[in-house]
Amino acid sequence: MRLVTFLSKLERQPMAGIVLDKQVAPLNAFGAFPDSIMDLIRQGPAEWQRLRQIATVAPSRSLHLDDVTLLAPIARPGRNVMCLGWNYSAHVDESARATGKAVQLPEHPVVFTKAPTSINSPTGDIVFSPNLTEQLDWEVELGVIIGIPGKQIAREQALEHVFGYTVINDVSARDLQQRHGQFFLGKSLDGACPMGPWIVTADEIPDPQNLTLRTYVNDVLKQSGTTSNQIFPVAETISILSRGMTLEAGDVIATGTPDGVGFARTPPEFLRDGDVVACEIEGIGRIQNRVVAG
């Protein structure tokens, strides 16, 4: 299933829906289903399966994709987005070269978070202040949505806890990262986490370690990688995160970016006012956002 949160021209309240071909059908058109993706996730696997069995044909209440505005599938996570840094060896290499440090692959995941207020829609403007940052960078990432809560999850069972997958752009203010000596402020600017265009449920992604990721800036390819090169695969990441912390339904995990980011280029490249940055993942979809100085 491809599940969305959307606005229609007639009803200006966000609604949860399912994409069938080029149509978007509200979940409540299929019966007593909730109006938010988060509520659907919390209802558990039995309800997901019931929706999957019922929602096979677009009902009369459906709208064409072009006639709705897609929002982030989870517009406001219950807590910070959990993120991995340096989870692709080639990205570790380019980062080390750019900072003059020795190349050293992490022995354990490098984990940081982005504030919930950083969430942005798949087509929303990325608004930034030039007085605050001059080094806005792009990072395409596979987003993982937890469905079944758990703690001390075994790697072998970890993917059973996944509700679905989405596309994330981990927009990063590199100068803020360097200035403050940690990731949080440079990663948590308002709107610095575009997500979407939908959540593809886990049953449609049998192997999350076999997906191609790409980033384009003004239609120029900047990143191209594959999740097969992740240092810590999705299942291992979930297992490690859950060792001392309960993962909750609706938690969002950004699993790291491949090489090709702006700050590591020669010379460095950063997003500017008017740029259009697009991130796509095979089998999931594409998000595209304009950068706006404001």
C-alpha cells in the first residue's frame, strides 16, 4: 500500500489516504478507518491487513493525485526523528577527505536526532535564513517507519517491526554543525526534513537493502547509491536502537546518506535561494522541494 496524508480543495483538513493508480482515496471511504496515518499505525497489524484486503479498487470518493496536496505522511512524529550518520563507507571517505581526517569506519552506529518541527512535506519549500546558515546541504535517505513497538529486538525479527518506508532529505546546515560541535541544531532547522511522498508498506519492500537512492539539484545528479552499501543495515539498526530504548509505533528512522553531498565536493557546493532539490528511492517515490531564502 502507498499511504498518504493529503489536503483536498474541498476539505482543508488533513486526511489519511491510499494511492490506487493515480487516485487518492480517503481511508474512511473504506469503512471505520482513522483520519491519520499515525492512528492507523497504532491500531496494529490486524487493521493494516484489513485495509489491505478492502482497499483494492478506488471508490467513488477518490480524487486524482493532481487535485490534492500531499503532506508529510507523518506530519508530526511523537518524538524526534532518529538518524544515522556515516552509514555508507563512501560517504565516510568523502567526509574524511573534506575535513582532513583519517578514514575510519564506525564500529557502532553514529546516532543523532532531528526535531519534529523539521518535518516538511514532499513538495514544501525549504525556507532558510542566510543570516543563520550559508552552507545548506542535501542528503537523500531511506526512512523507516516503526509499526510494532519493541525493546531488545533481535536482528532476525527486526524487519517484522517495520510498518513501511519513505523518502527523506536530511537537509543539513554544515556551518551550524561545525559551530556548535554536534549535529542537532544544524539538522533541526524548521522544514529541514522533507518526507514522502507516501509510506510504502513493508510488504511491498521485501528487501530494504536493495534500493537505489538519488539526489538531483536543478536536475543535475548529485548522489547515486544503493542501500546494499549501508554499514549498518536496517535490521541491525533497529536492533541496536532498541537495546536500551523502546521503539514506539510511528517512530521515524533516517538510515544515512550515500556519498555525493555538497560539503565534500571540490569545491564545496551548497543549496541557494531558488534551487530545486529532488530525492528519490527506487520502489518508493520522489520528493522535490524548492529552497527559499526567507
